[in-house]
Amino acid sequence: MTGFVLSIGWALAAAIATLVMLHLRRVTRRVRLMGWLGLLGLVGFVAHYLLIHPCPTQALRVGWGLEFVNGLYFYLFGFIGVFLQIYGLADRGFSLAMLTDLNRAHPRAMTREALKQTYADGKGLTYVSHKRMHQLTHGGFIRTEGNTVRATRLGAAIGRVCVALRRLYVTGTR
Amino acid sequence: MGIQGLVWAVVAFLVYVVLHIALVRTLRPKLYMTGSLRLLLALLACYAVVAWKVAHLRGFEYLNSLLLVASLWVWYMELTVHLLRSVSIGAMMALAQSPGNTMTSQAFEQLHDLNRLFDHRIESLIANRYAIETDRTLRLTPQGVAMARLFTIIRRLFNLTTYG
């Protein structure tokens, strides 16, 4: 139980530290900051766990190891699976941006065309397309050469894995 | 956490994945998240009984095992939702399926028709009862207003001023 409680505590501490940092400083590379603070929280969790529960004798090592791995898993789940995912949704969520745009309009109503034009604080739909293309290029997943777009080795590998996984669901366009 | 609780949780999660894939393929649900969540709740209810009566898990190990199934479900949902809806992953999939992993810019943009994606998301918002459309005008439902407010607060918490 100690591993679990420590993991939740350290994930919360890392999340709060991230939120505080985002308010105290003007951060341009947000994901990098989150990565470093997440890693710091992980080191904190491991050190804290080892301090409370030093590695026991051979006979008890399996139970100790399992509790440690369980704590490690719940730390990663809390920080990446919950906190970073909420950040991703708030920052990049396509449908959520539409909802917040509609909510800002008076009287919370708009035609589809108006919503397209005012998407993401008035930037419009093409903004998303350009930004995502830039992120894919910057991340080394695609390359633009003149009039062609080419997937890099990494991008093509990820694409192939995703195509195979997607076939499992055979969902068409969703 | 003992090894028994871990093994039972992983087995329960794998049962969920198999059932989920089978149901998505056959039913093609319109409300993907709602359907997946209902299936999880049904499986968790069954698993809570099985873990208690068959696996004889007790105390913290019991609770931990249930939490493990729920957390694995969250990862799994994140993966499948990205797979089905992400603009960036869709772009990489389109390129991976084209000869030489290459497309002309025009073909790439046509394939990634954001207007079509936008209309699709609007239909999804309406199906999920976050918005209604009358006389080609979209209006938020109370549920939609609540969700929009929640995410406005979350955006403020993260100090987000632009969209990624």
C-alpha cells in the first residue's frame, strides 16, 4: 500500500509543481518542462520509497519488488495517463475548442460556417492544419520537399503500426 | 499488491479488449466513448464479484486490482481514440499507405480535408448531446455549456492562451 500512496502523492506533487511553473514563468517549450518535472517526481518517488522500504532479504524480495513496480506504474499513470492527457485535451482538443468557441459566442449560438471561421479564438480551421503539419515536420515525422509530402522512416513506421491497429476496429471514418 | 491481484487484473483487462474489439466491429457504435465506458462498468461489476468470490482477493489488494483494470482501460481508450481521431496520426497513416510514403501536397490536403473532419466532429457533438442544430445554427445544450466551462477552467489552470 505504501508504494501506491507514495505514487499518488508524488504524481500530485509533480502536477502541482508543473501548474505553478506554468504560471510563474513564460514557458515556450511546455512539453519539455512537463517531461523534466515528471522525471523529477519519478526520482522523488523512487528515493522516497527506498528510504521507507529498503530492499529486504532474498525471501521477501518478490513482494517488495511487486509493490515497487505497482507504485511506479501508478505514478506514471497519474502523471502521464491522467495529468498530461488532460493537458493534451485542453491544448489540442478539436471538439473541445469548438465547444469553448460556441460558449464564448452570444447567445451561445453560431452557424457552422461562422464556427469554422472563428475556430480557436478566430484563427480558423487552416490554423490547425498548418500547426499540425509544422509539429509533424518539427518532430521528424514528415518532410516537405517542394510539392510533395514524404513520411520519414519514423513517421512511416508509426503510420504502418497505426494502420494495422486501426484495422482491428474496422471503423471507417469516425 | 500480490501477484494474484495483478494476474487477475490483466486477465480481466484482456477480456475487455477482446469484447471491445468484437463489439466495435459488429455494432459500429455512434457513441464510441459512451459505449466503451458502459462496457467497462459492466466488466468492472463482474470483475468485482469474481475477484472477491473466485480469486479471494481482500483489502487493499482487492481495491488495487480493480484500480489496475480501470487504469489500463484509460491507457487503452487514449490509444484507440488517438488511433481513430488524431489529425496527426491520420496524416502519418495516409502517408504510410501511399507508394514510397509520399504524396503531393494537394492530395495530402484533400485527404486531410479539415472541413469534412469539422463536420464530423459537429455531428459527434450533437450525438453526444453537447450541442443541437436548428435552422443551420448550432446551440450549446446545458451539458455542452458545463463541459465548455470545465475546459475553460482547465485551460486557465494550465495558463493556455493559444491552441496547440
